[in-house]
Amino acid sequence: MAPLFALVLGLASILMLPSSSWALDLASAKASGMVGEKADGYLGAVQGGGEVAALVADINNKRRAAYQAIAARNGTSLQAVEALAGRAAQDKTAAGQYIMNSSGQWIRK
């Protein structure tokens, strides 16, 4: 139970990252419905062009690196960390923002 708790705490810190330079852009993109959270722990573009795609790619690269570090620290697979992160991100997504359902469709939470 302790390793799982440590894993969840690590994921929470990654998903919040309020001091990073992209956090405000992410909040705006989520609030305006341009991006949403997927069950695999990564962002997806709901709508928008190149700027949205660049934001999604940047954040997803940072998340992947953090997930890999968490997986290595906890002796678990990257896929397990991604799944936990995806659930946590979708759970904390504000009402009215987008999440991807199990059918691969964007829905408003």
C-alpha cells in the first residue's frame, strides 16, 4: 500500500505543477475547450491548430518523462503509471471541461 500511495502522490504533483511556465496556458486551453485529458495520462487536442498541438506535445513530453521517473522509482511499468495518472487527471478535471471516454470520444465532464 505504501508504494501505491507514494506513486499517487507523485502523480498528483506532476498533474498540478503550478509553477511551470506552461501551467497558465494549459489552464486557458482546458477552460476554452481546446484540450482535454485522456485516460492514458496524456492530453489530447479537442480543437485548434498548430499552437494547440505544440502545447499538447510539450506537456505530454514532460508528463512522459515524469511518468518514466516515477515508474523507475517505484519498480512498476510506465503503462501502470500512465493509467493511474489518467484516472487522476480525469477525476480532477473541472466540470464543463473535456475528457476522453472509453470509446475515444471527447465529452464534457
